[in-house]
Amino acid sequence: MRFDIDIYSDNLMLPVEDLRAKHVAEQVIQRIVRLRDIYNYMLRNPLKKDREYIDYIQANYADANGKQLSKRKAYEDIEILHAIIGNLQQ
């Protein structure tokens, strides 16, 4: 993967204040908050397909410029969550 999965899995459930105290980059904090929401959405809608999760991400999140989050970023989020969920199940 092109990103460090450990930073997301290790910090996924920490409060934002704790993340800032650990000097986690703001962009990473924003993604962690987004991943939490997506994870909760996945738990509430377990029968949806990845494509429907992508639609949810794009409908609810914007990039740093205020534009709709790219499909690539949305797929990266799903990939991160699948990796984390897989690690949790082991």
C-alpha cells in the first residue's frame, strides 16, 4: 500500500485531542475521522457493496479544496478499512 496502515490502525479510535497531542498531521487526523465514520456506516450497512461505500464517501466528504473527494481517495479509504478490519479479525 502507498500509505502507512499502522498510523491509521493504531490511532483509529483515539480522540482528536489525543491525536493532536501526539503531533499527528492534520491531514491524517481528518482521514482518521473520515475512516471512523465510514467504518460506522459499514457496520450499519453490512450488505452494501464497496461501490455503495464509495458513493457514500464521495457524497459526504470533500478534499482540502472543497471539491468532492476523488474516487481514488475513496477507494484508498476502503482499502485501509479492509486492511484494518482484517487485522482486527485475526
